[in-house]
Amino acid sequence: MIRIAIVGCTGNLGRAILKNGLRRNDIVISHAIARKGNPFVGQTASALAGGESNLPVIDEIEAATDCDLFIDCTNAESFRKDSYSKYEKMGKALVIATTAFSPEDMEKISQLAAKIPVFMAGNFSVALHDFIETLKWYAKKISLDTDIQIVEHHHNQKKDAPSGTALMIKSALLDANQKISSEKVNICSIRGGTIFGEHEVIFANCRDEVVTFRHQAASREPFADGAIEVSLWTAKQANGLYHMDDFHSCLPSG
């Protein structure tokens, strides 16, 4: 049974993973880690996730010496400034559940992945990955006069725009059909209220036809459960950098 430490446990996704993880009997949430100065530090995980857990919320990654894997739910800046060197020092498997990394960040993460198993994804929903696979199939069939619009909706507290998922969708489309010009694929970001996540991809050609694909999440449950399933898988892998394609290819069909 793997022991998971959640870094950034007070954020929206971190809380959801903590809540779901504490209910499962196939993993142990061994550490709940927040940033220094967070008001939840010193309280128990119950204050964040409900239930009756006595797990304390701490503020130091390096205290998690007996965990098997970290899930990082912070942000690119915190990861870059505070966490990267600690993960390198700890030598544990790592699931990165944040986005908005720069090319320089990605180079360093690749270097880290030479030393430990690292899993990165802009979205941990398996259904979302299936959605992207369908988009890739369709993108291979479109005429070159087709304009593609990716419209993504998220809550008003989301910091990055466009979302990591929207960028992942655009990259997947361009990879699927290299005849598609990047300028033909535009992203519109909408921020409002408490929207969990919605991605719509519109294909509009110049022959009066429009085809639309849409994925919507009604809660953070699919992302939290996906992150845990990915963690179970990543903990068994050799050193390297992994993505949803790697995980998805190992899922049983049907």
C-alpha cells in the first residue's frame, strides 16, 4: 500500500484529493502539507476534508520522509522556488498536478525525471483523455479551410488562462494533423463563478458546416480520483517523465 503526501492540500484540488484519499483503503494519505503561514497548519486534515482524521497539516515537505510519492497541487511559482530542490533531495516519485510551467521549468522537470518517476498532466480525468483522443481522430479528417476554436470555462479563482487542458487540447490537435496551422486553432478563456471545468472544441469549415465536441465536469471528483489512480501507477514506474497517454495505454480495454 503506497503512502502519499499531498503538497498544497488546502487548495481546491488538494482538498478534493485529500478527502477522497482518506476514504480509500488501497492507499494511505501519510502527510498533508500546506505552505508556511497557512492558517490550517497545525490543524487536522478533518478541518479540510471532513471526517475524523487526526492527520496533522504540516508545512514542510522534507518532513515526509516515509512517504512513497508526492502529489504537488501548488502552482508553478511555488514549485519552482520552494519545492523542486526538495523533491530532488527526497528522491520520491512525484505527480505534478499544476500547470503554467515555462520552457525553462519543463527542462528542469525533465532533468528531475532522470532521477525519479515524474507524472505530469494538465487534467487527470480519464474521460477527458478519451475526449482528446476523439478530437485527435476527428482532426485527421478535417479540411484545411476549417477554423478551430477551443472555448474553456473555469471558476473565477483560476489563475492561468488559457488552462493547461486547453493548451493540451491544442497541442494534441496540431500533433494529430500536422497540416493544421497553429493560427487556425484559437483559445477563448472564460472565468466565472464556481465552474469546475468545461472545454468545447468547435470545428467550422467554409462549406457551412460546424461540428462541436464538449466535455464538462460537474465537480472535482473526476480529477481527484484520477490523480490518485495515476499515483498508484506512477509509484510502480522506473525513473522517467510520464503523461496521461502512458497511463491510459495501460488501462484495460472495455
